[in-house]
Amino acid sequence: MRSASAVALLVAAVVALAALPSADAAGQPYIVPLPRRWQYGNSTVYIDSQSFAFTTKTQSFILGEGFNRYRSIIFQHAEARGKTWAPLITGLDVTVESNDDTLQYGIDESYELIIPAQGGPAILRSRNVYGALRGLETFSQIVMFNPVDHVYEVAHAPWNIEDAPRFSHRGLLVDTSRHFEPVPTLKAVIESMSFAKLNVFHWHIVDTQSFPFESRTYPDLWDGTFSLNERYTQEDVMEIVEYAKLFGIRVMPEFDGPGHAASWCTGYPGICPSPSCLEPLDPSSPLTFQVIDGLLSETSGNSRYAGLFPDDMIHFGGDEVDPTCWTQTPRIVNWMNSKNYTTDDAYMYFIETVHSMAIKRGRNPVNWEEVFLHFGSSLDNDTIVHIWLNHDTLAQVVAAGYRGILSNQDVWYLDHLGTTWQQFYLNEPHEGIDDPNQQKLVLGGEVCMWGETVDTSDIFNTVWPRAAAAAERLWSDRQVNSTNLFEPRLLNFRCLLNLRGVPAAPVENAQARTGPPGPGGCYVQ
């Protein structure tokens, strides 16, 4: 068994075997996120990439694409010919119980991976194709290339891994309003998410700064973009959603309102209070809700699992609503007076109206924390509350019987460059929630990549490697919480990302996304 310190020394000495999966003093394998249960031995088995085969009896396009993708990921080097290695792993036989590839919250992502010490086929078992994809990722982190002998190896065979995620919602928010992210960039972000077994791409697609989404019902909405070239056509959206599904990643869109919506006014000024006071959206105007209803028809297809975004969750924001523009606009004041509404009542009217539109289309509405803080148990039971201001609010949310998602800004906002990976790692979703029934209402969490200072030039080294720390918190068991034990695995994972073409920043940076301080190897800076 090779210790973490020995691994570091070997890497520093440029010995290729340092990158092989090993174990630290606690016996943890170098896999991120850490599996639920594992056993390994002391043998080494070999793989001939030319004869190695992925096999399955399941007819699945998603699984077939996964086989092709992981073959390219695992086998990047030319092997020595003319030498026979034994024992030889001849392939990976994948058994999937169901070929139903419906992708929604709560799908079973469990898998079992067996790599025998005597050679022959390795075995991967799962309930569905998405569990198989998670198992393929684990397998890819175990197989390593030995450049000294020019051969692929699996150290510490036999392996027996039984794994499943702790939380079903493990997300990354990407903001494409404050800076436009091209489709190839978003697709590369999605693929990188799969390496850490994240499974929700929260697409914060519009905000105050721009409205890059194409609506064919209200086509002037995307007049509020930065430029003609910084827009997502509906074909682009379908491409992103279909691409994400190949990785077992759900796409949850966000159309923030009534605040954070000034960009809507460029195309449809009638839904905003006035030309000089643009947001929150005007709750007194029927056009406001006609536009939102049209958007929902396009995004949902007016039924479950349909439309541009088939996911059963849709995020409506609802945060940071300053009603000043309402109180300064005479027609809105007159409307509120006619209904005997306060500004809080008008805010609630907006939220309730939008929620009813979503629910009748089979969608669960998601809102930021302020909506719960304002209205508490008055909200529809289908509401999901997304925590960002204060972790403690999550305990209040689940105590009231609502479901919650955690993204507290103090430690899970990636644009906070001074937040360390250790802080990301130690953020426990169930902190302060002891009732098992209330714990079940915590769906999971997301790290948030807000776009004020991020575009395609720096998004990857701002997201990675810190997002991997949160990914392990959301996948692995609660007692897996030692930063000392995680650090060598994170160092290894960052280098794995680099080898796969993901420009993840050095782990030990004082500020995220800064470059290395000087010459050095990937594993030791």
C-alpha cells in the first residue's frame, strides 16, 4: 500500500507510477468523489487497449456514446507491441437492469464495479444507464498508463466498489447573462461536470444584463442581448439539453423575476414599470404574465417531460426584489390600491401567478431564499427553496415541510475567489437538521458560477478544482469529511482534469484561478 507522502515523492521524482490509484494512511483510493464502499488488493492487472472491449446486452444510444467517450479518455497513449502482459483485463461487461433513460430528479445512479485480480472481463452493474455512466467514470480513474513499460495497468486489484450518491441533486450554476458563454464552452463545462459526478446544469440563462434566449412566441425578448452573435437559438438550447443527457446531467433553466429582469424591457417595455425604472417586472400588466406564460409554453411543451427543457424543475429566481419602482409608478400604485395590496402582496401575487403556470405544466417551481423568507408556509407545497443567503434558513425550510437546495454564498459561490477548497469541502447540507424526515427534504446543493467576471477565457479555472470539493460533499457519505485525507486525492484529480483537457487551476492557490507560482509538476506546485 502506497502512502500519500510516498505518492508525492514519487511524482516529484517524475516516476510515472505516482499517478496510479493508491491509498493514503486511511486506505482511501484515489477516486473523486470517494465511493460509498470499496475493497482492493495488492495485485496489478493489465489492459491491452487494442483488444479491450466494452460489452453490454442493453440497446442504448447513451451507453454506446459513453463507451466511445471513455475509450478515448482512458486510452490516450500508444502501447508497446510485441510483449504479452498477464493477467489481462479483457474488457468491461456492463449489465443494466432497465433501458429506460428518462432523466429526472431522483434517478438511481448506483452501480457496482468489479475488477478481478486473475484477469478476464471486469464487471459493471447498474439499475439504468446513468448508474452505468457513473461506474464508467470510476473505472476511468482506476485505469492508468505506465509510460515506463508503455502499458495500461490497474493497480491494487482485485477491486470491488459499491457506490451510490448521498444526494440526488448535485449541481453547477452557470450564469450566461452577465457574460455570454458560447455553446462549445457550455458543452465542455457539462463534460467536465461528469468527471466529478455532478448531475445538474443550472442554466441561469437570463438576468438584468442580457436576455440571450430565443422565444418564438415573443421574439423581441432577445433584443435585450449584448450583440447578435451572443444569443442562444432554440436549436442551441436543444443541443445543450440533448448533449447533457448523454452525461446523465439534467438541465434546469432559470428565468429570474420579477427582479433581475431589466433585459426583458428592451423588447417589451410594456412589462416594466417605466423607461427610467425597469425592474421589478410590472405585476399590474396582463402582458407581463402573457409573456411569462408564452415562455413556459415553449420551455415546457405544456406537459411533463416535454418542451425545450424537459426537466421537472424550473427556476424562477424571485430574489432581491426592490419594490421602489412599483411605488414610483402611478398605474402600479393605482392597481395595488384597487386590490388593497401592499408591495409584499404584489410580490406574492407575482410569485403565485407564475407558480400556478408552472405547476399546471407539470413543473416544480424553484425560487431563491427570499421568497420563503417573505411568505413562508403561504407558498404552494410544490415550491422548492434555493438557499443562498444563510445556511441556517435550510433548516427552517425543511421544518416547514418544503424541499430545499443549498448554495450558501459564503462557501459555495465560485466567484468568491478567496473561498478555499477546504471551505467548499466542509459545507455540510444537513448541518443543524437532525430529523431524518426533514433531512430527506434536502434535495442536495449547487456551486454557483456567477458571471460578472467570468467568460469563456477563465470559467474552467474558476470552477475547477474547487467544485470537486463540493461534488464529493454531495456524493460521498457524511463522515467522509477530512480535508487532510481529501487533499492528496484532490491534487490527483486536478491533474486528471488537466490530462483530459480541462484547464483546472492549481489546488493550493491563495486566490482561485490564478496560475502556478513558478516551475513545477502538476502534482506538486
